[in-house]
Amino acid sequence: MALLERIKLDDLLKFKFLSSLTISPDASKVAFVVHEMNQDDNNYKSNIWLYDARTAQLSQLTSSNQDSSPLWLNDSKLLFVSWRDEKDRKRKENGEPLTPLYTIDVTRGEAKRAFELPFFVKQIKKLNENTLLFTAVHDHRLKDFWKLSKDERESILKTLKEEKDYEVLDEIPFWSNGSGFTNKKRIRLFSYNVQTGQIVPISDEFSNVEHLSDSVDGRTILYVANRFEHVMKRSNDLYLYDVEKNESIKLTHADNFRYVFAEFIDGKVIFAGSDMRRYGINENPKFYSLDLSSGQVELLTPDFDASLYNSVNSDCRFGSNRTFRVDGKYLYFVSTQWHDAQMYRIDSSGRIEQLTFNKGSVDGFDVLNGKIFFVGLKNMKLQEIYELVPNEERQISQFNEWVQKERYISRPERFTFSTNDGVTIEGWIMKPFGFEPEKKYPTVLEIHGGPKTVYGEVFFHEMQLLASEGYVVLYCNPRGSDGRGNEFADIRGKYGTIDYEDIMQFVDECLKNFAFIDENKLGVTGGSYGGFMTNWIIGHTHRFKAAVSQRSIANWISKFGTTDIGYFFVEDQHLATPWSDFEKLWWHSPMKYANEVKTPTLFIHSEEDYRCWLVEGIQMFTSLKYHGVETKLVMFRGENHELSRSGKPLHRMRRLREILDWFEKHLK
């Protein structure tokens, strides 16, 4: 048997990422997208693959490297988005709103251009044989672009091109991470008649559509929208839309309520949401039913206390997947509980049943007629396609199996401890490649973002790379993390107190129990909230000999007025604004303690990160430079908050190289 090699930095270029899994109407086939990095063009290649459930055969369906978003029109015909035509790509680069749609018969395998939509489309769903529904970016400057003649369109685009050197801002948020400047832009809902080509707007020009349901009758759908002018609010509204009447009826049952999603089951509307009264914007939603005939709302799950999304951290995903779906009398969904994201279902009475159990993360799924397929990060493997059959999560793809066969994978070892005030905290330790118990190793503490996310037992390339380079890797889920209910996640007004204490006690427990950790060679890194905590740590202790602070927060006062979520996130999480309690925000700001820092620190930020804006890293970098601390800031142009997860391949590689070099210099 050949010796396994260590994980390498450029292995990242070979990983496959899976998204957009969807089952055919007869439940005999599964379409999905396979993404892989393209080093030469510094982008991602995306192609549609097919799994035939009858023959258990996997096959590649398209090969243009520009295909995504498959949608079944019937048992053998797929509609999908493709940028294979160079003319379309140039039109897009010139700012023209455009989404080209193609069809392919999966039994013949020849793609044909079907039509194009004069929008940047976000999502497409089939309502009935003649009607598609789609959400798309609507820019008020383009007016009713879809109604205009070719000459009128060209005139508007020319004007916008002439105005590209300035932005007009008159609302907040005026930009959004990953979307750029969004002033007076909304995600709007439209219908499209396949036969006539007619486009009809459903939501208004000031509403952001946040969820679109499936239809059970081919005539009506539910959607959730957030309507605002000037200042976006956190609450939203629920609507029922009738395509024949072209009419939306508002179903919102309470003021200041945030709907997560809504679907039809057994003639009722099942929705999930929260009034945010007790735990703020991060409060876990509950399930409700709404009787359309009477308008009566019933709380189905008074004791349910978990998030309805996958919050398990990994840097080995790309693209999006469905995480809730109605099939028969059940609503299927993904929920994070402790350190796993598993699949569940609920019926109209509120009874919840867990369906998957193997350690890891269900990243997305589809279900039809009881057949379930999902994309998973399971058993320390990278993403694969699984079929859920009785008592088994059956792996049906082998896209990343080579990693298991050829590379040494450091498997996280979980342990728990009790904090000084009696709270159980879970943490993990990863041993380095070539581990020898009698040796001592430099060690890196990783801190997750959120803070309401979790670390778990899934493949994380950055951590595996550190382990392969000879580091012990530590990580934990302190208070503030997801997976254990509202009380555990609630650190509003407490940033840098109990969460910091949990993390420091975790490090103490590791040093006490694992003699191979070199306590004189400790490093720390984290991104987003983890970047905040890294900044906080270096201002409150000198036990770490090196730090890498990524997409961080330095100053809650500046964050309030600059980032896409600042004006509501800061108030919600700190229970203060710059006017109600300036001193409290400054007390929780790592920059306040920058004069205490001695730790050599590398800052990594993206120029277009509007979530934790570049200015946060610059402030902390400048403060450390001013006080004579060894520091460096690496800024990536053309990247945003998602650099480590979906940034350009060469940028992701350079980021990892900077991290390795910094720790190599200071810990080895």
C-alpha cells in the first residue's frame, strides 16, 4: 500500500464542488452542477452532470464550462443558464442586463438556445406548462427595460456607461457584499410566458423578494418580500400570488415579524419565522400554519429551538443548493444542531423527524415522491452526491474520492469541558502530518465567523493544510455559536467577554491535556467575527506569538456607519448605537486596546468586502504600525467577504500562502 501524501496547497485546484441538485419530474434522474477551479483563466468551470437512478450511471451532460441553474421542464428536458456564447459574455461585461437560457434533451445531449431574459436572473421556477417565475435584479435607472425597443435600451445603457464614474446614494444599505452598489436596486419577482415571451412584474419596484415557494396547483405561489424606501427594515411580509388574476394578497399575520420561508402542505400554508423580540435578529425561527380560508395562524413548534440553515463552516463549497422542499405531506429542511447540519422533515401537525445521522453537513438536497438525494460533506470527505435510502446514506458519486485514497487527512478529535460558570463547550484538536507523541508542535487556534455559525467534523482545506505543514490545529464552538439554541447563541452586549473567556479556557484545556502542544509557539487566526476575536485576543493577551486577522472588525462605531449590515447589526448585537452609548461600542472595539498589542499580526482583507469593510483592517493595521508592532496588510482587489470560499482561484492560493508564510516566520 502506497504511503499517503500530505495535503498540498494546490490540491485546492483539483477539488470538485457540487451544487443545484434537482430531481426530474418522474424521479428517475438527478441533474446537478459540478464546479472546478480554472487556474489558467483564474475562474471556475461549471458543467451540468446527470445521474440516472435506474441504471446508477453518472454522466457529464454539458461541457461549455459556463453552465448552471438546471431546471426540469419535463421528464427529459432541462432548461439552464449558459454563458457559452462570447457575444453574451461581452454584453454582460458592458453592463447589459442579460441571462441566456438554453434547453437540452438529456436523452440526446444537444443544447439549444431557447430565449434570453433582459435581467440578471437570480432564480427560475416552473409554475405550469406555459409559465415560468423568476427573480432578478431590477435597477430603477433601467426603468421598464424589458418593455423597451432595442434603440431605447441602447440609449439607456449608453447613459449608464457615461455615468459609471459616480454613484448616487439615497438609502441604506447602499451596497451589499458580493453585489456591489445596490442603491435603488431590488430582487424583483416576474412571470414569463414561454409561448408569448411576455414578462409581467409581480412584486413592486421597492420590494426585495427573499423567498419564492413551489406551486402545488400551477396557479398560485407564496413569496416573502421586504419592501422599503430609504432604510431597509429587518421585518418582511408574506404574499400569496394568483397568476391568472395577476394579484398579490398580503398574508402577513403580525407586525415586526421576519419570515424565513413559506410553503403549501395539505391545503395550508406552513411558514417559519420569528418576531425577533427576545433574541434579536439571530433568534431561531419556529414553524407556524396558516389556514387560508379563516386566516387563523397556529404555532406548531413552541419547543423547537434551532436554526433552519446550514451553519457548519467549510472552505470547500461553491454554488448554492436547495435546503427546504415540500414533498407529499412533509416539508423537508436542513437544521444545524450542535456541530452537524442534518436533514429533517415536519408534517402539518408540527411533528419533526430527523432523517440523516452520519457526521457532517447536508449542503443541499431535493426530494420527490419520497426519493431523496443530497449533496453532503460527510465522514471527513469533500462534497459528494448521496441517496438517502432506509437506514443508509448511500454515496453515489466519487468526484473527490481521490483525496481519501492519496492524501493524509487529519481527523478532528472532539472533547468537551465545563467553563468556570458550568457551561459545556465542545472543541476539537487536529494532529499534524507525521505526528510523533513525544515531540512538541507549533499550534494554530482557528476561530469561526458569525458568530452564529459552528465548526464541526467536515473537510476544511485551510485546517488540513496547516496540519500537513506540521501544526496542531485547535478549534471550538464558544458561546455565541449556533446549534445549541437561543440562550447559548445570545451574546448580545457581551462581545469579548464570555466568548473570549470560553476560547481562552479551551486553549488552557488543550495545553493541560495535550503535552505535544508547544505553548511557546501558539498562533491564532479567524475571519469576520473570528477576525474581530483575533483582534480582541491580541489586545488582551500576549500568549500568542503570531496572529492572522482576516476580514475583521476593529471599530464598532465605524462599522455602524459603513458596512452593508452595520446600521442594524451593531445596534442589535451590542444593544447600543453611537448616540445611545458611544462608550459601550468603543469598549467592545479591539482598536481601543491596540496600544496593548505585542503580537506580530497579518491582516487579510478584500477591497470589495462590504460586510467587514476594508477600513476595519486598515484601522487596526495602522494602530499596530503606530505602536511599533510588526504587522502587514494584504489586500485583494476584486474580492469580497467570500474570498476564502469563492474567491478567484489564484487569490485563494495567495491568501493561503500568506498565512503559511506568516506562521512559518513566527512559529517555527
